[in-house]
Amino acid sequence: MPKYLSLLLVIILGAFLSQPILAQKQTSPIAGKVICLDAGHGGTAATDSYRAGPMGEREEWINLRVALLLQKMLEKKGATVVMTRTADDNIPLADRARLAIDNKADVFLSVHHNATADPEVNFPIIYFHGNATENAASIALGIDVAQALARHLYKGNTPVSLASDHTIFATAGTKVLRDTYGIPGIIAEASFFTNAAEEKRLKKKKYNRREAQAYVEALEVFFSKPMPKVAPKNSAVSFPPFRAFQEAERMSEIAKSWHRDYQEGLELMSQPDTASWQQAYELLTRSARSFPDSYVAAQCHQNRAILLEKLGKTEEALTEAIRAKEHYVPVTIK
């Protein structure tokens, strides 16, 4: 066979074999989507001290590292990525939300890491805005992200919390999720930098990349399914706010007793006397205030409802039962 024919066959064969690879790259559910990535906080080192781990690693630095890695991964999948910040800058929350809206984002994902007074705590928390029955799209996204983070960062061995942002900011929720409501959106707190071992891991780019990969996997799962609807806020149900400790308060000594308060409250619930029930109610209330987005906070509110019913406060009991249902969503780790 002439050499030019052999060369032609090689070229044709190479082109033919490359087609499935190209097609595979183009079939990612992320391709063509507009994803707004928000690296939480930024430029606040001079104004707060509680967003630093025991070895000094700051949350805003971690958030940005993960978001920049995630940006590259998503763009390789064919997504258009809108970044709210690409440096250690303090971008107003309203501007972050506006970027998502103006660019007609299909998803708003705010990358965060968490802090608490209890140095042993480490698990993922995902926030959605408003009530669960009204914000189905964000719930679906939150479940996918929670499951992926649990697999990639915890090998599936962790509790997770999927909670309304009204659990931490009782009256209005978080501004970035409030102002982007209607777009499937979450704030993802992948882990706790106040846990010394986790802080050490979070300083490593390889670990940051693993977290970013979890988000990619979650987004591919999310976009491969029909998109749930987002209903108008407070169209299904409304109830009074429950004030929780704010960020600085959550670093206080009393906040460290959140799990002990929960356990002691459960023990007192089983007692037959009204005084024990009242004490149990107070302990469960303090646990829910100290750590309103913990993996036991939903049970705190559910048990508060039971205790209120026992104490003859039926209407208040109903409110607490609704709160537990609307502000906390159970997640099964797959």
C-alpha cells in the first residue's frame, strides 16, 4: 500500500476514534449551564477574628481556593461560570446576588466553610432559603451537594444538615439567597475549619480539589434530572421566627454545650413530671439556639413540639412541628 494511503487511513481512523470522546465531553449535563460561584466572605481579616482556625487559616482564603478550582473544572465541562470574586476582596452581598440575576444563572452556589465553639465538630451544612415546601429546586440541589460532600470528604461516614437559612438569621435569612430567590441556590458549608485536623486538610490544594470535585459531581446529578419548581415565599405556610445565636455568640462557652443540652433534654423528656418536661424544654431550646443548624436541631424542635403538647400548649406545639418540617430536610447518604 502506498505510504500516502497508509497515512490517510491513520488520519481517518484517528478522527473516527476521537468522535466518542468528543461526544462524551459534550454530553455533560453541566454543558451550556450558567453557574454563579460565590466564594464566601473575603477581605475581612482586619474586621473579624472568628473566621480563623486554630492555626490561623482563614475561611475566606479556603473558600476562594475551592471556588477557583471549581471554576476550572466546570468550564472544562462546558459551563459558563460567573465568579462573584476572584481575589481576597470584600464584595457587597447585593452585588454578588446581582451578578447571578444579571447573568441569568441556572444555579447560585456559595462556597463556605464553618466555625463553632466546639472544636470536635466537623460535618457539612447546606442552607436553602425560606421554607422547604416552597423552595423545592434548592432542596434538590442541597441534597445532591450534601451527598457528594459526604462521599468525597467523609467517605460517607458523617451526619449532614440541610437547613433553611432562617435557622441562622431568623427574620430574613441570608441576603445572597434571599436576593437570588427563584434561582436554585444554596450556601454550602463543606466542613469546619475550627476543627484542627480539618483545618490542616483544608490548607492542602489536593484536598481543596477533592471538595471541588464533589460540587462538580453534585451539579451533574442535579442537572441530569427534571428541575423542581420554586414557589413564592410564604405562599404555603408562615410562622414566627426563632432567634438563634449569631456568629460571634456561637463561639461562646455556652454554645459548646449544644450536644450535652440535647442529650440531657431527651433524658428529662422521659420523666413523668411537669417540672422535668419544662427543664427538658429549656435545654432543647438552648441547644437549638446554640447550634441552630446542627444535625440534632431538627430533633430539638420536634421534641419541643412534643413537650409543648404535654404542657398543654397545643397551638405552640403545632408551630414547632411545622418549623421542624419546613426548616430542616433529612438527607440520606448514598
